[in-house]
Amino acid sequence: MHTFANTQELVDHLVVLKTTVSAESDKFFELDHGLQCAALLEKSDPSDIELQVAGLIHDLAHPWDGPGQPRHATMGADAVRTILGVTSRVACSPTQHNLMRSDATR
């Protein structure tokens, strides 16, 4: 299990995602997708910074999961829970992860 001990470890992982081909499409990198989601959420709800951060990092566990990515939401939530808080929407449950993803497409 991956767990970030501090925000620098999370930032370092985001740098890795800058050159990690997306699990969803080989036409873009994982960080590109996170930035796109964060930008869409910023446009739809500019005052909700927590939701924008959730959009940025919602797929950060793609590189750790297997084919089909069945566990990435839980793995990502577990990885950030220590530094972002147990109740944070950023460290959300898989159900909330899917709802947040649908928010990004509205």
C-alpha cells in the first residue's frame, strides 16, 4: 500500500505523473487528466478549492493498480488520507470518487 507521509511526497508523485501515460488513453499523461479535471471543476465551482484538489489527484493511483483500474479510487484515498484528513473529500470513498468525476464533466 502506498501512503504519502507529507505533501512533498505527493508533489513528487505528481511530477512522476507528468510523464506517466494515462491508464484511460495513450493520447495523454496522467497529470494532464488531473489538471483538466481541476480546471473544469474550478470553472463550475470556483470557490470549492477542496473539490478542485480532488479533481487534480483523483486518479493518482492509476500506476499502482492493475488492468481495468478496479482499486485505484480506494488506493488513492488511502494514500492521501494521512496528509489531507480522514473526512476530506479529497480522500474520498470510491463512490464519492465516481460522483466527483461526474462533477468534472458537467
